[in-house]
Amino acid sequence: MEITGKIIAVLEARGGTSARTGSPWKMQDYVLETINEQFPRRICFNVFGEDKIAMMNIQLNEIMTVYFDINAREYQGRWFNDIRAWKVDRNINVTPQPTPVGQPPFDPAQQPAQPAQPAQPAQPAAPAFNTQDESEDLPF
């Protein structure tokens, strides 16, 4: 999966030693806010491994595309989502002007010409009731 946006927070790196293998580990969380949307969304993702943190070198206020995997895990009867980045792409051409969702920009040159028609008042259709048949006793 991928998402494009601006890095709005770089959180402190966490680290420790694995209880299973005894090897050290390091992880850092980042918050990305989508751009060019009517309602921007935020996603908190992480990068695992000291070498990947240094290689990606994600900085505050950068605009980038983040490629990530989503995985859920259980801990003491509760479930948690893990959004882990595996690649970032900084070569993005983004214009920070939101467009309405589901509507292309209006271009009058692409609108077909329609002949003018006189306005006719709309007449509501009369409901068809059959009062001859009393055998059906439906309330509607």
C-alpha cells in the first residue's frame, strides 16, 4: 500500500532488546497528513531497524510517498495494528490545492451546447387506487 502526504511529526525513537533472540532493536514513529484532499487524513507509521531509519532519513515537513504494510497483532487479549514503512519516495510533484471529492474541475469549453427548451411545469403522477377490489386488506 502507499500514501502521499506531508510529515507533520517525527516521534522519539524507541529501542530495546528482544526477549526471544536477545538482539537489540530500534523503531521510530512518524505521522503523515495527506494533502490535496477535502478532508486530510493522518496516519502514524513506523520504521523498524536502525539501518532503515538512517537510510530513509525522514524529516519533519517533507512531502513524500510512503509504501507500507499493515499487520495486526494480539497482546494480552487486545489487538493492535502495525503500519510499517518499507520504502519512501521523495520525487513527487504535488500542488497543494484541494479539489472537491468526486467532482472534476469545471471546464465550460467541454460542456455540450444544449438547445433552449421552454420550461414546462412538472405534474405529479396521480396514484392509482383500485377501489373496486375489497378482498385485499393491506394497510398501504
